Amino acid sequence: MSRIRNKITTVEQAMALIRDGDVVTTTGFVQSCIPEMLHAALEKRFLDEGAPRDLTLIMCAGAGDSKGLGTGRLYHDGLLRRVIAGNFGRMPKVAQAAQEEKICGYNLPQGVISQLYRACAAGQPGLFSKVGLHTFVDPRHGGAKVNKRTQEDIVKRHEIDGEEWLFYKATKIDVAFIRGTSADPAGNVSMEKEALTLDCLAQAMAAHNNGGIVIAQVERIVEEGSIKPKEVKIPGILVDCVVVADTPEMHRMNYGVLHDPGLSGQIRVPVEGMPKMPLDARKIIARRAAFELPPNGAVNLGVGAPDGVAAIANEEKVTPYITLTTEAGAVGGVLAGGSSFGSSRNADAIIDQNQMFDFYDGGGLDLTCLGMAQCDREGNVNSSHFGGRLNGSGGFINISQNSRAVVFAGTFTAGGLQIAVEDGKLRIVQEGRNKKFVRSIDQITFSGTYACSRAQPVIYVTERCVFQLTARGLELIEVAPGIDIERDITSLMGFKPIIENVIPMDPRIFRDEPMGLLDDLLNVNLPKRVTYDAGRHTLFLNLEGWSVKKRQDIEDLARVLEETFAKSGKGVSLVVNKNGFRVAEDLQDEYSATVEALLEAGSESIAHYTTSAFMRLKMQDTLSTRSVQPHIFESSEEAQQAIWGS
């Protein structure tokens, strides 16, 4: 029997196989797992020979340092004809070429591209998905085209059984650049020192099954048969060329880290000694966002201000009670930031990126925290094309549309903002030059109207205030201590938000000491919100400033009330403080059917009170629909007088 041919070759020989007009896909996520030598060699061949020309580049996420490395090397005139990418921000000169109409370009959701690799591998024409509806990807709003030169429609809208769907056309792949740690001469590739596996298997299969070529960059060659079968991530049957990185610099784990065994899962690292964040705007935002974390839930964190939530979760000892994930495939552990974003220390598992997006798209996420560049009155968010810069949506659309609840997090203004925290109060030292809350956003990456139609809970967290999405538009619900609403908020907005019942942001956020967040998330102090006055046989339920954010909150409150009613006996009167109380949109019916029904059944008379006129009207409507006589007042005094008389 003849031996399998040796697939180890030089990078020059591998690049010589790429033809003019080929469709090339490459791996990499932000600054991690990038086959740098392959990108550099393709650039060199083009500069030396003027070929290959007119390539189509397909990639999920940004794969570069934003300064010219990674796919940023491919900006040269004539090298690229078309780009289909989830992110353009990591290759600014390529983005500039698109904006100058030199190349065609599409900005598709990262998860859609990731899943299209599988469609290509299976010989399917494309992918049906709801991801992208009512955003700039929707054909009614641009069809994901980034410039006028781009004419072909690769996204189409269809109606199936009365529901709207988008169909994404698959583009057949000729060349796949992938990356691993070790390879044997037969081309079997393992990833023991890689932080992520991404879509390498699906990309390789897509190119191979189309009759194309697969080029794998690795760190080392090992003896044939020495990689255990279950450790082979890409089987040699799919690989045509194996290229060994000629220097460690060309095979860095990411641009900021040569190799970190804690990120590759080779060792477990202690997290107790991780440095604390300074009490700046980023930490304030991350702290407030952390109050939305769902115990026992799956959470995704975006880049920038949102990834600070991972550090807060670690500081507050919350990490064991939640599962943090990244769209790149990390499950559990302490999510990394900076150049290592997308990775996780002490991860429970690393799965392929396309599988993670299956989990996200199918509703597996309980919460996501994402950044925002612009926001308008309807709660629409732009994070993809702003300030004249083509950045791209990345995984933002998949994640924001399909997570059960969404927190958008970022500073209130951008460009030079400076703040100070003094005696538990926030002071704006220097205002940012650019407004984020504007009358009209440049591009819709997230549709507030679509979110409302699906009763998706959405809040917007900044260092100085918090908004929530309502059917009537954006509502201001919390303000930081020391902040003046007119001076520091509304005068800096392009529209006036709804302002009806604003409460202070939690004062613990502005003190440089542990917040005791875990007790809040687990509702440890919930029984303290119920007081029984035996003399008047009356229960006082104080829900002021509390929120029902998750199903567990309903269950916990119901349990506390059942225990209290059992002790107080029958015929008890009830006074409920609902000032600043909120129930997530998708939990309204369940809350009414469980908690409100329990209150009515366990008490002889009930008086609610809140200073919010809108909340009073909403409660009256809710109670009336259940044929319950509503008793809703503006103050505690009025409620108590109604119960006991004058």
C-alpha cells in the first residue's frame, strides 16, 4: 500500500495555487487565531507578480490589528474585487476602498457567514434566517450592500407560512486559509495551543467539497499518526497544503499575546488575583449592567464597555453562578478582553463558532450586553456605520435579535469625555464631543420597533443614566447621583425621552468597594421587602426600585409571599409600593398570572401606589382585564387611608 503523500510545503508553493478571481476565505477573530504568514505571503506574491487579482474575500469577524496586519494586508488595488465580511473595522484600508467604490462589498451578520460555510460544505444554495430583519441587512433597507457599486442581491426577503424570512445566498469557496497548532505529513491538524477553533473545519470542508484548496498554517510538524483521533480538528482528507510558520511572531495566539496556556485551556489559572478595574466610566457602566445578570443563565458580552462586566462578575464573586460566553465559541470561565477578546480563561468548553451561533439564534442566550455608537428615540441602535466610518456589524445582529434580554452599554457621549466620582456622586469634568443619542441614526443595526413587537426587554446603560425601551419610545428610568437631568442629559440629546418616574442609580455603583451584587442577583434580601403590621393586620410589600428581570424573580417573590401569607393568616390587607418597580416586557403576563393573582387570593383588600401616572394607568388596565377592581394611588398615605379609612 502506498503511503499518503506529504502535504508539507513552502508558503510560496501554496500561494502559487491561488488563481485570479478565486473566492478566498480566512479564519481569525478580532486579534486572535489569525494565519498571519498566509496573509503576508499572499500580499507578497501580489506585490511581486501582480497576481492573483480580483479575489473575493469572505470572512466572519474582523481578523487584524486595525493597523495593517491580518486581512488588512490585502488592501492593494487590484488584489480584491469583492469582500463579504461581518466586520470591516479591522481592515480600515479595505473599508476605505469600499467607501471609495473601488471594490464591491457586503456586510453580513457574522453568524450568518459562519453558518453559510456549512451550507457551502453541504452543497446547499444558501440559508434561511430571521437574523437581519428590519436592519440594514434587510433588502428593504439596503440588503447589506456597503456601497453603490455593489449591485448583486445576495439577501432576499421571503414570506413562508405567513412569517418573514431572509434568504442568504451562499458563495462557493475556492481557497480556505485555516490555522492550527500541529499537523502531521498527512495534513491532520490539531489545535491544542489555540485559544479558539472558530470555523476552520466548516471552511475547510466548504473549499474541499467545491474542488478548491485548503491551506493550513501550523506551528509545528509531528510524526504521522501521533495526533490522537479525537484531537484532530481538521482531518487530512480536507487539507491540501501544510505550511509551518517561519517565526513565532507569525503564529502569535493574538497580536498582544505570544501564547497564554490559560487561554488555550492547557492549564487552569487562579482568578482571585486578577486586577480590579479602576472606578471610572467603564467600571460604572459595567457595574450597572451587571445588575441585569441572570443567575444560572447564559450571557454574551460584546467588546469595549460590555466586556468589563466579566471583570465585575469576577470581583463580585458572581462568576460561578452565571455562564459567560463569546460568539467565537468560548463557554464559561472568565472572559478575556483587549487583544484576547473572544477567548476565556478557565473555560468550560470551546465549541466551533457556527455551533455557538446555532445556540444564540435558537434562543439559548438569556442576556447580552453590547456596545452602542448611536441611539434614537425609537431605541434603534447603530454600531456598524457611523461617523463616516464603515465598521461592520460583526455578531451584533445575531446576538441582539435573539437574546432574551438586551443591555446596550456605553458612555453617554464620546470623544474626550472625562468624569470624576467624588463622595459617591458623579461629576462630568469634560463632556464628550460627540452625541450618541441622536434624532436619526446613520444605520439600523438593531431595530427597537422590531424588539417591541416581540416584547424583548431592552435597556440602555450609560455612566450617568439608564433608559429602557417602551412601545412609546425611549424612557429615562435612572439617573446617577450628582447628575442634573436637564444639564447633563436632555440638553445633550437629539430628542426628548419619556420622563415620568426616574429613580436614582444604585449608590453602591459609585463607591469603590464591593457592592454585594450576588445577594441581589439571588434575591437573598427579598424577604426584607415584606413587613407585617399585626396591630392593623396589614402587609406592606415594598417593590420600590426592584425589577422582575427573569423568571426566577417571579418564583422567588411568589415563594416569599406564600410564606408571609401563611404566617399572617386570612383577611390581611395589603399595601404595595410600586414606585420605580419594573417588569420585563416578556414576563408581564407571567407576573400577572402568578404574583398579582397570588396577592389577590391571599389578601382581603389591596392598595397599590406609585408616583408614575403612566404606571397607574397601565396597572389599572392590567387589573381591569382580569375583572379585578383596581385601587391604585399616588402616595403611601393615600393607599393606607384607602385601606384603613380616615
